[in-house]
Amino acid sequence: MFGDEKSNGCIPGSAGILPAVLTPKISAGWHSRGYLPHFDATGLIQSITFRLRDSLPVKILEQWKNELSALDTKDSRPHFQKFELRKRIEQYEDAGHGACFLRNPQISCIVQNALLHFDGERYRLLEWCIMPNHVHVLIETITGFALSAIIHSWKSFTATKANRLLGRTGEFWMHEHYDRFIRDEKHLGVIRNYIRNNPVKAGLVKTPQEWSAGSAGWMNTK
């Protein structure tokens, strides 16, 4: 059972500590859920993004894919298409489309408590940022706990609690999520910096420490 956000507030944990070992201990392999590839292995540092159901309409996503696949230039190469698609998604998310339920402090606290609850037990929580319509998380996986199961538990628990609080029913999170394993220390630094500074980039605050629904702001209060 996750922490009770009403009685405990946004609970503390052992989050944010730099992992000593970055070398993956492969115990699983590549697999695919729908159109996004995922890598589920023990000992990896994983960057994860999951979104509210209405944050990125499928119609717009498919339109971008069609536009990029139709390019008849040197920029039609697959790696450019993936980079450009990711950039468009990030810009669209940061513009604050959809109902932005996570802007509600009670909802963001539910999500933050869920991320912190099993820190050190099922994973090591390194960074996180709860934006108005999406969530970024950086974790180190622990043996015996599959990434897919961890993400499912976050989304299932928080969806139930948030819907109850909002007096609504139906899907809360988008079915798909994005995850990417960290290649090396340089990549780790880039991702940590991106997650901490996402609220600044989106124009929501001037410094990462001002954003309470994230690791930078959370640690600033400790």
C-alpha cells in the first residue's frame, strides 16, 4: 500500500543519490508494447515519461509521424525522425495541453508519494518531475522488480486515487509510456539536468528549486 497523502503529506525517502555503478546487469531483453520499444533489465538506470490521457491526442501524434515519414530529404533518416518526433512531443506537452490535472497540488502529491513509497525497495529513485500533464522519472532498477510492473503500479494506484479526488471515472493516464536506459555518466547528467529543469524550460518557474512537485524542489525543503 502506498503512503496516505492526506495524513503524511508528500513523504520523504532516500531519493536523489547518484548510483555508484552504471554497468547494466542484463537479465531480460528487448520487447515491444504497441509501437514503443522497451528494455526491461536489472541494474539499469531508466528514464521514464508517462502522460495524462488527454495530454497528446493520437490524431496529432499520427499526423506528425506521417509528416516526418514523408520527408524527401537527407533529414528523412530514421534517427532524425525519432529525434524530431520526440522534440515535438516535448514542446506540445510543455505547452500545457489537456486538463492538466497534475497542476492540482493534491493530485501531484498523490503521484509524488507513489514514486517515493517504494524507493530503495523496488527501485532507487534518482530524479523526478511532475509537470501539469506528464511525469518524468529517473530510477535505477533492482533485481526482482520489472520496470513494466513498477510503472503499472504507479499508474494504477494514482489513477484510482486521483479519479476519486476529482469525482471522475475513466482512463487517467495514457496507455503508453516512454522509457530509455542510460548509456553512461554523461548521458545520466544530461537526463538529470533535463528532468530538474523541465519546469523552468516550460516557463512555470525561474529555478528548479521553486518547483515543489519534483526532486529539485523536494530536496530543497529537506
